[in-house]
Amino acid sequence: MKPAPFRYHDPSTVDEVVTLLGRLEEAKVLAGGQSLMPLMNLRMTGFDDLIDLKGVQELQGITVTSDQVTIGSMTRQRACEHSDALAEALPILREALGYVGHPQTRNRGTIGGSLAHLDPTAELVGVASVLDAQIIARSTAGERRIPFDRYPEMTFVPDLTDQELITEVVFPRWPEDHGWAFEEFAPRHGDFAIAAAAALVSLNAEGAIDRIAVALLGMSEIGVRVGDLEQEWRGQKPSEALFAGVAEHVRRFDATPDIHGPAAYRQHLAGVLAQRALRHACDRAGSRLHA
Amino acid sequence: MHDERRIQATVNGAEHEVTVPVRLTLADLLRQKLRLTGTHLGCEHGVCGACTVLVDGVAVRSCLMLAVQVDGHEVTTVEGLADGENLHPIQQAFMDHHALQCGFCTPGLLTSIIDFLGQNPTPTREEATEAVSGNICRCTGYAGIVDATLAAAEALRAEDRPR
């Protein structure tokens, strides 16, 4: 047997799930299984009870309105990748999903599962950060709406109690003609990213920046944004100088050395990717402006 | 805490009713309980792709699913691809284009490609190359695999043409 023994539960409603989570001491929730099952098979995790969410229909679904997109936590990455409505409302999500693992893992992996697992280089973490997503979590105590900038505590540790279940993720929308880009570097396509950058930009009628957001993956701070620059750049026109400026800013972010290389390597890589992502996002916004 | 459940699943068109430990993986259900050893175990943690099967027509890592999760569902393994003596077009294409040597990765590739071509019947070479990147092959260098994928796509399109 690969995993160690556990008791298996397959509830049908969110109420049943949170009741179980409230009652059981050592329980884990099974979403897509693409992160948890490897840990179980390698016996790197221990729990007494496994709560399988596959039967909880209310956790599935994509709702698009004029100002936000709400995705049920059990919605498969494959469904998100193939949704034309989602591609129109949140184009950066489709681009980022192309980098998430492989098609076979996206067929089972979920939006909520990836965010609950909180791998610091997960593409969905970068997307949630750059879009200022809200994580909606439920327990027997009620519902909590967690803004993404407060959600990661540290690697693999989100601001969620053992009794809470992520039910859905809300992504505010950007203006229709906004530009977007997701750039990543990994040793091979489908591998975990060493660094990645997500950029969103909205231009005004004169072609100057009205709003901008850039998030990085692979730095010490999970999904770190470029902060003050996002305000400073309002009113400026996209230019190579601006793109070089973001690279220089990003290179100063804290990074940890590891088997892929020294901290300086990650910092340089993140800077290059941020530059490319911003340039690409501005190009896209510019061409939509003139469309 | 050695829980068991009775499950019903259709595997390669045949209905099976079997009692399984809840922690049994789908891969082990297929290989050990149903003796369908065409599905291979390369890593048992989701990265090699050798265990890929189709669940309700969708390619998944059988090492990352529990047997209890296919209760009421349909599973297709490599053993279910041919129609009697007639190979599936992707199997024929693999033979024609030297897309296998040791054959260990092959079952996972065949199922992955069938799902891929179902989604994208007219792939470019680049798309086909990316589509097989979730399956590791140590023998062939992938060129034959990509050739076979494109050839199978053409053969499947030809099958759909009104005669």
C-alpha cells in the first residue's frame, strides 16, 4: 500500500464538510489530489481522516459578472483553461494555467486546492496576488473573506485554520482592454518555476498608464508585488526605461539560495521576467487601445 | 483503521464490483485487483506519467487517484484501446513511427495522446510536443512519439471524413 491508513469520508455538502472538520482532530481535505496524493504516497504527511471533496457539487462552478469572477474551490484547472468566458474576463489566468504542471495534472487539480497548498512558486498564487483575489473560507463558525495580501503566512502555510474550508475564490476584473502577461522560467516545461512574473496594465486614452500591477514568484515573500512603483507609474507612458526600472526594483527583493543557485541568480531572473512581462502586458494593452 | 469500501466501476467496457481498502490507489486497483498490468508505475508521485489512464475519457495519473474515487465511473487503460485485432490509430502510428523501444512509458503516452487529440484534433508539431511533455520517455528521444501523434491525428481525421 502506498499511503498510510486513514478513515475515508465523502460528504455531499459544504455543511457536512465543515461539520467533519469541526469534529475531527487530524483531518485533511482531498481536492484534486495532485499535491496531497504525492505527499501521501511518499508518506510525507500524516492524518487520521481524509475528507474527499469530489462529491460536493456546490464547490464547482465559474461565475462571471461585469466586475468580478467567482470560481468554486473544486473547479478543475482544466475547466478554467477551457472556459471562453474566463479567458475573456481574466486572460492572465488562462496564460498562467498553461504553465501549471501538465495537462494530466490540470485534469484533476483544482483552483482551491492549489491555493490551499500554497506552494510559493505556484502559478495560481501569482495570479491571485496580482489580481488581489479574495479567498472565501467557511467553518462551523461562519464565513471569512481573506484578501490575498494577508493570505500567505509562509511556504505551505496559509492563513486558514484546520477547521476552515476554502469554498470559492473571487477575482476582481480589470477593464476590458487591459493588457496582461505571465512569464515563467523553469528547468523544463511543467517543472516548478524558479521565478515567474505576472503583470497587468490598463492604459488611458492617451496611452499612459492608468493602473498597473506586477507580482513575482520565487522570491522570499510569496507572490510579492512591486508595491509603490504601482502608484508612481500612473500617468507615465510605457517605455523601455520603465521596463528596465521594474527589473532593477525587483532585483533588490529578498531571495533564498537553494539547489537551483544563489539568491542573486533568482533576483536577476525575476528582474528579467518582470521586465518581459511588463513589456508584453503593455504591448497587449497598447494594441487593444488601437483596435 | 483499515477501512474498506465496495465500489462499482466500468473498466475497458467491463463492469467490476470489488471491495477495496480506501487507501488503495487507482493504479494498484488496476494492476493488483484487476490484473491489468499494462498501466505502469514509474514514480508513484505524479511526475513520470507512466501510470496515466483515462477516467471518463480524461487523462489522469492513476497513482494520484484512490480506487474509491472511480466508484460509478468509467476507466480506460491501454488494454482497452484496441478493438479486437484492430489497433487504435495511435497504437498503429506508434508502431509505424518507432515511437516505442522498451515500452515502459508507452501505455501512459497512448492514453494521454488520445485525450489530447480529442481536445485538439489538428495539432501543430509544437502543440503535440508540449502535449507529450508530461510523460517521460528515456529511450526514444520523443521525435518518433511526436511524429506518431501527428500521424494519428491525421488518421483520426480521415476516419471522420464522410465516405
